[in-house]
Amino acid sequence: MKSRRILIIHQDEETRREMHSILSHFDFDLMYASDGLHGLYAAKENQPDLIITDIDIAVLNGLDMVGMLRNEKSTKDISIICLHGEMDLDYIRSARELEASAFLIKPYLDNSLIYAVKKSLGETDLKVNKERRPLRYEECRAQKLASFINYA
């Protein structure tokens, strides 16, 4: 079975590393972007199954980026999880209007992230892939970075 692709968009590298350490044990192909513009490009280029994005990201904020993805035929059906650092009802309402599959408030528990990913992908069960050695964050990031170099 083909690995599901997850694009993580967050400007804080430590947060990207934390998400990597949680999700790398499952059979996912993980990709990363540090701002909304690169996230938009990566989503169009790689067609992930799921996007996890912070709302407060540079260049193009998360909600604007999600709105642009929803307006594109090729990306309108991608499942999206939105993250924010506080309980802001306007952001939650906006994310819901943009059909985000989940909204997590940071800091979230590892289990909350796993549950949101599972729900967003329509998975009945996520099992750790014990046969697969998870790539380190640096390895995974280096593989995906090449696609951004030609974008600038």
C-alpha cells in the first residue's frame, strides 16, 4: 500500500521536529514548509493527502493559504488540520467555513494530533510500522527541500 503524504506547514522548526517525531513512526511520507507561500506551492506540486498548518505563518497566513487551496480544482479536496496557539473563536469559525477537518490548539497532546490525523484521513486504525526505520527529520527535510529550490 502506498504511503499517505502529509505536508506540515509551520514556521517554528522545533514544532516541525516535534510533529515529525510523532508521525514518523507511522507509514507516512512527511513533507515540510516553513511559510504559507512554500506551503501553497508544496501542496500544488505534491498533492498531499493531508495538510497540517499553523494559522500564524509568515508570508501567507494559514487561513488565506487554505482559502486559496480550496479555490483550486487540484487541491480543493485535500484534508486540512489547522493549528493555533490560542482558543480564538473567529479562527475556529473560519477554519470550519474552509472545511478544515480538525482544529487543534497548541500545545496539543501527541494523542490529539494522532487522532486528528486518523480522523482526517478516514483511517480506522493507525499502526506503528515496526519494519520501517523512520527517517530523521533532517533526512526527510533534505529530500523535500530540493523541490523548493527551483521555486524562487
